[in-house]
Amino acid sequence: MSSKSDESTQSYIDSPEKQKLLYKRTLIIVSISQIFGGAGLAAGITVGALLAQQMLGTDAVAGLPAALFTLGSAGAALLVGRLSQRFGRRTGLTTGFMAGGLGAIGVVIAAITNSVFLLFASLLIYGAGTATNLQARYAGTDLANKKQRGTAVSIAMVSTTFGAVAGPNLVDVMGNFALSIGVPALAGPFILAAAAFILAGLVLYVMLRPDPFIMAKMIEAYKQEHGDHKKNLAAAEQANNKRGIAVGATIMVLTQIVMIAIMTMTPVHMKHHGHGLSEIGLVIGVHVGSMFLPSLITGILVDKIGRTAMTIASGATLLLAGVIAAIAPSDSMILLVISLSLLGLGWNFGLISGTALIVDSTESSTRAKTQGTVDVFIALAGASGGAMSGMIVANSSYTTLSFTGGILSLLLIPVVIWSRRTKE
């Protein structure tokens, strides 16, 4: 490292005010990238299942695209986490978004050539964008204190809303654009996804300097070296940290399974009962908005009333979503919108609570690597939910799937009660 770099780093170490300014600047940059990332994320959710159904001619594999891009996001989460740990958030997140953009381009080519193999391979790579979009939430927490972490996660997530809500509602527009250039209509949203993910990566590559994670590691190392920080955590605290990671991961895994399973089959369920692409786009757009838009309030609540209370709220909200989806008449747009809104909201409560617990329970020397590993389990949970959802609906019904998801979400309550008791 050059002496100029040393002086610049030292100026941040010596000045809490500069650290605060870098924290705020990081949140702004991450928020800008998340607007683009959200638009890229929404394409696969909205039309991935419909594209597979069209190309393969069966509902049994309609859940496979969600399973594939979620499985791809598992591998990407591990890679992005490790790259971030070693080289910083800028390198890790840029790599992930660029890979997602390439995957989306592959999906478009697969639709043009009607190649199922290329579709599946491209969806795996497209999953890198999904993983990166999720991991970007951690970047805002690198320089946040404990009372800011829920809010920091929420600011990154709420920014995703703008792109994520616009994406599904541009399904018809992008479909018409695709047809005008000789591309199948259902591939249109993936053209948008490719551009959006690549732009998100470019924003981070150009603007995320100095890197907040590298800076956080240097500040922590300096404090350890100069005796301002405990060099060795007490055994009890280490045990609490391991428990915190386990509980945070469990919360996010359960909410991901329930959300992905019900969300994946909703477009297929709606199409079977005569709803058009614009109506499907509206329901999924509202759902994705509910996943991200409440984040600002959720983050404040997580910081103010605690991780446990918000996790219990997550379980109750997901249960209600599953019950309403199960009993809603298939032609009722209002009830479908309400159930998918609650599904997104319950997921939001669980993700922000679980993320805050993970950040609370890690130190910068291992934080990004641990976050990446946890996101692998979240992605695998989503892949399982996506794959199983198609099979459950094909062999039973959408009602059965929704009830099952609602009941599964109740497991969140004993998990957090157990974590509270073991701390006492």
C-alpha cells in the first residue's frame, strides 16, 4: 500500500466524523445500485415459470426456473462472500451483478433458439444477480453501529423497491419490445434484467471507493492493535455469537422457503384461471413491493423493539398470507393481491431481523465470508421451495401449497423462544 493510501486510511481511522460520512455515502451508492438490481431481480420472478412452461409444455417443471436461479444464487453467494472478504464489497458485488447480467442475456438467446439446455444453464448464472442483490444489503452495515444495523439493511432494501416494482409492471412493454425485434415476448423482461444487472455492477465498480468493508476491517484491526477492542472474545460471548448466527440463518431460511414456494406458483395458478400477463405482473409487482418497500419502517422497528419481536411478527404474517392464498377464490384479484402483499411483508420482517442478528454476531475478520455462507443456505432453501412448489401443485393443489407454507412459517416462533431461553 502506498504512503498516500496509508495517510488516507489513517484519516478515516482517526476521524469518527469521516467514518460517519463514508457510512452515509456507502448507503447512497448501494441504494442507487439496488434500484437497478431490483429491476433485474423481478424478471425471473414474474416470467421465469411461464417461460419454462411454454418451452416444455408442462406445469410439473414450472417451479424449476425459480429453483435453478435460486440454486445458481447459492453458488454465487459463496463466491461473492469470499471475494468480498478478501478484496472488499466493490469487487464481490460488481462480479456478482455482471455475472447475473450475462445469465439474463443467455436466457434471451435460449428463448430465441428454443434451447431448454441453454435456458437452464443461463438461469443458473442469472441467479448470481439475485444473490448479489441480496448480499448488497450487508454493504450498508459495514460501518454501522449496533443501533443502526436494522435501519442500514432497510435503506438498501427499500431502494430495491423502485426497480423491483417497475420490473413486473413492464412485462407487457418489454414483451412488445421483444416481439418488435423478433424475440419471444416472455424473454422481454430478461432483456431489461440484463441491462439492469450490468448497470448495477458498473455503479458499484465506479463509485464504491473507498471500500466500506476494507475500511471497517482496518478500523477494527487498529483498535485491536491499540487496545481499544477486546483481542479475544470470552467463551460465553463466542457461544452467543454462534447461536446468533444459527438463529439468524434459521429465520432467513424458513422465510425464504415459504415465500419462494407460494410466490413461484402464483403466476401459474393465475394463468390457469384466466388472468392475463398484465394482471399477473400487477400481483407480483405488489408482492415484490411488499418485500422491499416496508423496509425503512421494519429496520427502525428491528432496531427499536428488537429482533425477536419482529421475527414473531414475521411468522404470524406469513401464516396469514398462506391462509388467505389458500381460501381465496381463483378469480379474486383483491384477495390474491392481499395474500401476496402479506407474503412479501412477512419475508421482509424475517430477512431484516435475521440479517441484523448475523451482523450482530460476527466480526469483520470473518463477517463477509460468514454472510456469504449464510446466504448459500438461504438460496438453497429457496431452490428447494421453488422445486417442491411445482410438484405439490401438480400432485395436489395451490390451496395445499399455500396452507403448507403458512403452517411451516409458525416454526419461526419456537426458534426465537429457544434462542431467548438459552441466553438466560
